[in-house]
Amino acid sequence: MATPASVDSVALTFDDLPIADRAASIDDATAITSKLLAGLVRNRLPATGFVNECGLEGADRDRRVALLEHWLEAGMDLGNHGYSHLSLTHTPVDEYIADAARGETVTRALLAERGRTERWYRPPYLETGPTPEVRHRVESWLASRGYRIAPVTMENSDWMFSLPYDDAVARRDRVSAERIRRAYFNHTGRIVAWYRQAALDLLGRRPAFVFMLHASRLNADCIDGLAGILRELGLHSVTLDQAMTDPAYAIADDYAGPKGDGWLTRWAATLHKRLPWETLPSPSEAIAAAHARLAAASQQSPPQW
């Protein structure tokens, strides 16, 4: 049984493994993964990575599978994020469940080789079901496979910074890359503080947070700074298992609908309270515009969740 998390704790989770940038070469993916994991270990930050196994396919499959092994060798945990990051809102439920089942093939085997079990599922886009019937179908399947949904109670829009940062690095524009990193740190500090205050106002205390990030070059290059921000704000890192012992995660969540809401929003609905969204910090207009331009140019828009 996991040791309960104490007050002012946070569990780090990283989505879209083996790497968020599906176009990255295997050499880049390996370098990014190694740097991210080294930073997590160096800062004593346990983490759970959520895998889209579609990212393992291709000529470099063995080396991409090895990236997941690196996570486990570094002492981290792995979970299922669906094979191909499907939207439950826009996908027939049988197709969605089949995709989730396909998404555990490699990861579950890697964990089993180490005497471990795959226990966590992070729904893509945080969508848990557009109707009560669909939600029940998916939750029943997850329970049958021994999964528990990994919620999100803190996020920093890292996906919006990632495309501009990758572009600056590719162009070897160190000035722009540094500017984006500074903006990212500034935004992260502000939004982590916002989530802590919003949770305190909502619950009357601060729960153990679950922080959603992505397996990206940006976070690999910024992990020391992110660790510093958490320390400065008085947060210490715990495992996902420890965070989930917090009583807040037992608050009922009966939402069924098209949106992929975080769990503070879900709790606010259950408790008939409101969150101060009007004060939520947003990335700068320059970052948002750069992300939109690059996403349109590449005909891709990285998942927000």
C-alpha cells in the first residue's frame, strides 16, 4: 500500500510517450528521453509516463521500445494513454475500447517482465464519456483490466510552448529558445500558484496534486528549472500512487458530456462551487500565435491533454 502523501505534494506525470513529437528521429527521441530521465533522477522526482503505443511503430521499433525500458530502468512507472490518442467524444465506444486494449500490448509486457502491473489509464483529452452509458462501458472495461483512471489537477499548457521551442532549436536560434524557456518558467510559476489557491478555495485545503506534462524536448531541457519552481513554491514530489491516497480523489465525479475537464472542474461541479477561471494565467499572445502558426504549417495540433 502506498504511503499517503502529505500536504503540499505533487505527482508528476508525462503524456504521449515514448516522445510527444512523433516526427522526431530516433536519435533525437533517445537524447530527449535520456535528458528528461536524468533530470528527474537528479532532482529526485518520481514520475509516471503515459504511453501511446502507436509511437513505437516503424523501422526503429526496437529502439523506441527501448525508450520505455529506460523509463522503467530509471525507477519510473508507465501507464496506458490509448494506442493512438483517440477522442472518446468522437469515437464509437467499441473502437475506443479496442484502441485502449491495443495500447497496453508492449507496456504491460515490459512491466510484467519486472514483476509489475500496469495499473493507470490516462484518458486522451481527459474525455471520460459523452453519455453515462458510454462512460460506464469504458469504466467497466478499465476495471476488468485492473486500471484506475489517472486524473489531472494541475497543468501548465506545456504543449503550447513546445512547438515554438522545437522550431527555435531546429533553427539554432538560441536567443529565441532562451526567451521561450524564460516565458515557460514564468507561466509555470504563475499557474502552479493559481492551482494551489484555487484548490484551497474549493476544498478548504490543498490536496496532493497530479501535474500533467508531456514527454517533450522542452521539458527535457527545462526539468531542472521546473524542479526549482516546485521547490520554491513549497511543493515536494511524490508518486502517483501516493498522491491518489489523498481523500480529494474520492470526491464523486458523475460528469458525462463532451468536454475533457480536469478534476478541479469536476469537483467544483459536484460541490456546486465555481473556480476563478477569469484569473487563470494564460501563455502570452506571442506564444499562442507562434504555436498556431507552426501547427497550421505542419498540419498538426499536438493534443492539449
